[in-house]
Amino acid sequence: MAALKLAVLISGRGSNLQALIDACAGRDFPATVALVVSNNPQAQGLARAGACGIPTAVIERRDHGDRDAFDQALTEAIGAHDADLVCLAGFMSILGAGFVARWRGRLINIHPSLLPEFPGLDTHARVLVAGVRTTGCTVHYVTAEVDAGPVIIQQSVPVEANDTPETLAARVLAAEHQIYPQAVRLIAEDRTT
Ligand code: GRF
């Protein structure tokens, strides 16, 4: 089976991108990172991609008149690299319905909670306020509703009594780095159902 070509969309640090790059470097991993797109020219993840010789593109929302034009620019960049699967990895711009429909079934996201619990931003602070003892992370298909598409894989993570949003985020992030490559493998091997 040919390796899946990934387009990874980022806005910042890119640690999940790094986990995907590292997984793809493994001998039997059924995917390669074909392109990294950032909507933020300062994203640290761009340097991670550059260091590995992975093509990058910066596509900023403000350079495009409306959401459709921005989405079109993203689609063109992804298409130019023949990507099969679009992986959102800390991509902080909401995508338009047209983009989501075009890539439906080939567009995935990682979120730092056990969806459908705690969709949206500031997840870890809200988890601590809620007082739950277990949280985690989810890789899911992207649908029109934010953080609501079909789940591909989840991993639970304990909440410790003295956690801060930062200590909890670090524990969840380590789990994210495990499940994002696992999700890509499940899709590549057609084992998501
Ligand atoms: C991760 O926590 C991810 O779940 C969320 O944004 C964060 C991105 O981190 N969507 P990084 O840029 O991959 O380090």
C-alpha cells in the first residue's frame, strides 16, 4: 500500500507535528509528511519542518479577502503536494464549511480532552474547575461543528490533586504525541471502524 501523504496544518509550537514527523521516520510507518502549512509566519513548527527538509507554506488569513479565499489558498497548497490526509495540529483558524466538506473523511484534528467533554479553548483550566479525575485527548474527523466529529482514537490521562493547567497540559500532551501517529496509522491501514 502506498504511504499516505500528510498535510499538517499548524499555528504554533508544533510538538504534535514533531510527533508525526518522528513517526513517519520509522521504518514501517505508512505515511509521510508532504507539506506543513502555517497561518502564522512565526510558528515554531515551521522550523521543525524546515530542519527535516519538509516543504512549508505560510498562508495568512489577513492576506486573503474572505474565508473562502483563505480556504481556497489552503486547498491549492495541499493539492499541489498531492496530500491524501489533512492533519490539524494546533491550527488556530476556524475552517469554512466549504473546506470541511471538500476534505470530509480526509481531515482530522487533535483536541486535548476526551470529547465530547470539554470542546473549545482553555480546556485544561475548565477540566480543573469541573473537578473531574480523568481527562485525556482525542483524534477525530473534522465536521462543520467544532470539536464534534467522529472519534478515531482517545487516550485517558489522570488529573492529579495538585495539577495546574500547565502540569495537566504537559501530561495530556505526552499522550497526544502517542495517539496522533496511532490515528494516522489506523487511517492508512483502513482500520478506523
Ligand atoms: C495541542 O494541545 C492540541 O491538542 C491543540 O493545540 C495544541 C497544539 O500543540 N489542538 P502543538 O503545537 O502541537 O505543540
